[in-house]
Amino acid sequence: MAGRANHKFVLGALVACAAAMACPSTTLIAPARAESPGTTAAGLFPVVSDARLAGDDKQTRFVLDLDGKLQHRVFTLADPYRVVVDIPQVNFRLPAGAGTTGRGLVKAFRYGLVMPGGSRIVLELNGPAKIENAYVLEAANGQPPRLVIELAAVDRTTFVQSLDADSRPELRPAVGDLDAVASVATTPRAVAAVAPLDARPVVVLDPGHGGIDNGTQAASGEAEKTLVLDFALALRERIEKAGKYRVVMTRTDDTFIPLAERVRIARAQSAALFVSIHADALPRGEGDAQGATIYTLSDRASDAEAERLAESENKADAIGGLNLTEEPTDVADILIDLAQRETKSFSNRFARLLMSELKSAARMHKHPLKSAGFKVLKAPDVPSVLLELGYVSNKSDLQQLVSENWRSRTVGSVAQAVDAFFAKRVVSVGAPN
């Protein structure tokens, strides 16, 4: 056992060193997470009351109605073409369906809280465009203050030449007060440092999407980000009741958390298990599917549906306007692969246990165990699975996803799988070499 522990320590150090070599020098400020939903007083923030588009495929204007002047930062991103607008944290009180349809150069737009202190709007473009002007108009002639962004069509060469490395998105608000955000982000870590040592295994629950990223959405309006957060909060409560594990959430409210940050949280907490929670949907015209599915990490997807889902989930950072790709060096890739071999074995074991427990509480997909290259499962030293609770595109699944009775039963099954997983790990660790 001592030799195995030393081996894992050395391997972990090598992985950390390799990761350090691969990472860029830019420091990202991590989003702080509230202890419980609704802890922020909504009245403290400015209000955005309307958003509209005008123009054609040559010139398009985006207008945001405000209740006061505010600072803004606007920049473009390529592949896909986007315009990102960073503003201080606001309350979005836009009409239902705002942003789902476009006009002119803008295909659609998304908006939401990207981190405490900062909100973001992402305009999805139909093609390359430049920002001709961005300004705030004061209230006049019965009109409220307005943020106006004027866009003009350009060719791809011109668009690419206009991109500046310094203007690429970073995980911080555009309010010019980074010290306050840094203070909020580091406070939980400072508190944890002085807290009594807790030797219980750490289970990280990761409700997918959040903030600007809604995830999938039912035709009746239910958003994946809300459904999975409700489930994760209920699961946390159930697991914590047993008192055997310490539960950490990647988010407890409607905040956007990048995929890399979700993985970092699990590793920073020395998590013994990571469960990412989602709800799938089939695109229109691709038939119907139903039931829960459990995914583990693999370079090769188990089937076309798994590959489609992984590609969709891995684009979550692009939806948020972030560009956080960090490709490891060849050396780092090899070391991470070595560390992942044992982790994959534990991940597969938990996936099988979870499938066995869920059968009694939830409808399962006809192929309930799958694998694909989900970025959120790539912590090399944390057993990880991604649980798709069902399909919001299926009426029967959706009825279950919004049912408190179904949620209670399914939460109980997942909690039992967690118990079974750690019971088997204790037996495994205690066995002779």
C-alpha cells in the first residue's frame, strides 16, 4: 500500500508539472459561488428591460434598454462568429423569448450572469462582422438610457485581422474593479483553510450549464439548467443527511461556470467522486428517445448519439463567449493518460452501480451505459460520470423531470449508488496487494 501511495504521489506531481507547462500565463479569476440560491439582493443591480435588433445583412444595430448608464466591453470572436458584450451584473427583465430570433447580421443572442459582478450578452452572428461603434445614450425624448452596438458586414480576412489577443474573452467582469471580485472569489478558500480537517470523502455534484448557457430547452419552456440544478440541490440534501460524505457543488445558483473550472473544482477539493448532471434533447427531425443515460470518458464515442451529445456539451464555453482551450503537450498527454487508467476503472464501476440502482426508480435508455469525450469528465485523478436524467424533448421524460415524486425516488437511487461505490472502494483499498 505504501508503494502504491508513493507511486500515486509521484504521478500526481508529474501531472501537475506537465499541466503547468501546458497552461498559458494568463491568470483567470474563478467565479465565486453563492452558498445558497437567492442570497443576492436583486434590487442592488441595474435593470435591463428590453433588447431589440434593427437593420439588414449589411448593417445591424443592437439596442439594450437600461435604467442608467453603465460601463461595457465589446469584442468579437471567431468560429463561430460572435460579438460578446461584458457589462456589470444586471437584472435581465426581458420579454419571454428574447434573443431566440435574429435579424440582419445577428442570428440570435443569449444573455445571463457569467459570474458574480459581471453579466454577459453573446450575439451569434450569421457571418463575419466588425463592431463599427458601441456607446451608451442618455435618456431623452421619453426613451430610457440605451446601450447601442452597431455592426457592419466584412469578409473573413478583415474579420480575422481585426482580432486582438488582448481582446479575447477572460473570466472577469467589465466593471474595472477586479480587486472586489478577487476578494469574493478567494474568500471561500480562505475560510476552508482554517476550517477543521474533514476526512470524509468529497463528492462533487455538477449541475450542467447555468447563467448565459440554458442548455437544452423543452418546447414548453423548461430549461435544462434549472431542472438539473433542482435535482442536484435535492441530491446534495439527501447525501448530506447520511453524514458520511462532504458534498461540494460546482454551482448553487444560476451562474455560468466554464467546463475547465468545473474540473478544477473537483481536483482542488481532492474529490473522490464527480457527478455531472444533465438532461438531453434530440434535435427536431431526429426521432424520439427517452430514459436516463450514464456516460463515462472515452476518446472514442460509443455511438453517434454519444458523440453528438459530447460535441454539444463541449461547446458550452463557446456559448458563454469564452475561449479557454488548453491543449496539453505530448508529455502532459502521456502522463495524464497514465493517471486516468485507474480513474477510468473506478468511473466505470460507479457507472454500473448507478445504472443498477436507477433501474428501480427511473426509466432507462435502451443503451444506458455510454462513453464519449466529455471535457467535464477529464480530471485524471477523479472518478467521474455524466448522468443524463432523461430527454426534455420527450413528453413522458419531461413529465418526470418536473415531478417532485420522481425526483425524490431518483435522488434516493443515486445516493444509494454513492454508498455502494464507496463501500466497494473501502473493500478494494483494504485488500492485500
